[in-house]
Amino acid sequence: AGGLCIAQSIKIPREPRPGEFAKVIGRLMETSTARGVVLFANEDDIRRVLEAATLANLSGHFSWVGSDSWGAKMAPVQGLEDAAHGAITILPKRASVPGFDEYFTSRSLENNRRNLWFHEFWEDDFNCRL
């Protein structure tokens, strides 16, 4: 409806094998008219995708939209600036909510029965079993 289509959805394995990122770039190239890539990945995987694009001589070919994993960080793109040139990254605004810390730290098992997961937090935070 908005004039956009999703040409491909590619998942990066948790433990990628050698050559996996070259395959990702190869798959992206299968749709020759697709140039925009939305990349939700961790810092290391972002770096490896950009490295694979560079090795395939595709620096500047793609327009990257990156998640907050690289929004304010240089490490994923350092030395790979040509491949990442023009990327748009999204970094949600982070701000303290006045009174939240005081409220949250005042919670206990007695006064926080509405939150179904609070007991899990409590067990993990205090290293105990309820």
C-alpha cells in the first residue's frame, strides 16, 4: 500500500559458520532492484555484514537502516565507513522517568502482587527460591 515491498527476510544464525555473511550478501543480491536493507542485528553481526559487502565490492550499493545496536556506536562501522556510508540508524530516546527508581526499589513481595513476573525477578535478584 505504501509502495514498499519486502523482497527477502534473512535470519543470521546465532553461531554463524565461516562464509555465512557472504551468503547473506549473495541472497540480498538475488533481488537486483532491492537496495534498502533493514538490519536488526548485534554489533558483531552488523560488522560482519558490512565486511562481506566490502569484500563483494558492494560498498555504497545498499542503503542500510540499522537498529539501536549501532545507533550510537562506532565499533560496528570502524574501518568499514565506505560500506556503511549513508546509513540511517535508529536510537530510541532514553530518559529517566522521575520517581521510577524510587518506586521500583520500594517494591516487595508484599506490595507487588499484581505483577505476575515479579517473583521471578525477586528470585534472580536475591539468588533465592520462593
